[in-house]
Amino acid sequence: MWRLNTGATRDGLRAVCDALLSVTLAPRCIACTRTLDSPLGSPACSECWSSIRSLAPPLCLRCGDPLPSWRVLSVELARCPQCRRRPPVIDQGRSAGDYDGALRHIIHAFKYDKRRTLAARLGRMMADAGATLLHDADCVVPVPLHPWRHFSRGFNQAADLAATLGPPVVSAVWRQRFTRPQTGLLAVARRRNVRDAFRICPLLTRRRVDTLVRDRIVVLVDDVKTTGATLDACARVLKDAGAREVRALTAARAAAPR
């Protein structure tokens, strides 16, 4: 008696559907605009995903930004100039890649075009880049949007990414003040923009906060880190609530504006 191979059947149907979509609709890659061979798999083509390179060591021990190799002569010099000059609240940080090329297009489509299926692939990249941050973490905390921005966008991209990483997702931080977008602001203006913008979520009781946050290792999650001002503002709230260590993991890092 023939036994149905459901896996092979499913793969075969998927291949047929991919071929039909490619021929009839000719959907384009969100990054390079070439016609997608497998539109059901991802709105970005395999070549664009493959072009994304993880950040190469040596990396700053504090924020995770790349360092020139000559700096790694001691623990002190294994920190970037910015972290030596102004130590961040974040204890450790990592990003999956640089915010340029295909990764920039993919994050833009995920965040603004609501291509939420991209979260799974981005999350795998983040989990690989931040394996050392996640292995003993008690929970992951998404950087929150202001309730009005969350409503208008329909979702929080940081929460979608956090849900793919493994540890429990705890929405412990609340954005209590509407802030202007950080894009284009210099570091000082970014810090001023998010000052007192966050607090512990008012929906959590004090006992719940103690259970979830106090003496815990927490990993903050966001899509893009530039100067780290937003991550630091959130980390300060978590440390004030008793978190033992606050780390940060993002899909990309962008060059700080000068």
C-alpha cells in the first residue's frame, strides 16, 4: 500500500504555488526589486538575505559596535570610544548587522509596510548574533511604542521580534510620553528626546514586577540601534525596578549622526 508523504506533498504544492505566483503576478523583491522565485517563502529574495553580513569581531564589550583590531589590547581598550567616554546603562549589546543595503530595505518593509512575516527570519539572525546574551536571560522586553503610535501602526515591531527569540516576552516597559522620531537627531538631542519617556508598565502590580524583573537578567529588544539613547532610557527604568542586568539586542545598528 502506498503511504502518503505529507511533507513531500506539501513541498510540491508550495513549489507549484510559487511558480504560479511568479508567472502570474511577478512579485518583486522588497530589496533589489528582482522577480521572486519563491514569493511564498519571503518578500525578499534569497540573494538579498545572503548579502547580509553579521558584524565581524572585534566588537565593543559594552555596546557591541565593531572595533578596529588594534584597540583590543586590554579590557579597557576593548570598549569603543563612546562607551569609554560615556558608559551606557546597557550592560551588553549586540546587533545582527549594519543598517544598510538589503537589511535596511527589509527592516523598512517590516516596520512601515507591515510585512510582519519578516520577523521570523530577522529573529533568527538576532538569535545567532545574540546567543551569548540570550542563553541565561530570564526574559526579553520589547522597546514599547507610544499607545497612539502602536494603534496607528497596528503592531509593535520590537514585540514581533522579541516573540521569535525564545525567552519569555515581558512587556514591562511603558512609553508614557509621545516623542518625536529619533531620525536625524544628534546624540544629545536623542537623549533629551527620550528623557522620562518610559516607565514600568502601569498594568503590572508591584508584586508582578518583582517576580518578572527584580534580580533578573533582561534583554531589551528593538529593530535598530543608533546612539542607544532609547535602549538606555528603557534600561534605566528596568534597573530602577531592580533588574540585575539589562542587555540589548537589535536587528541592526545604524551609524550615529554626526
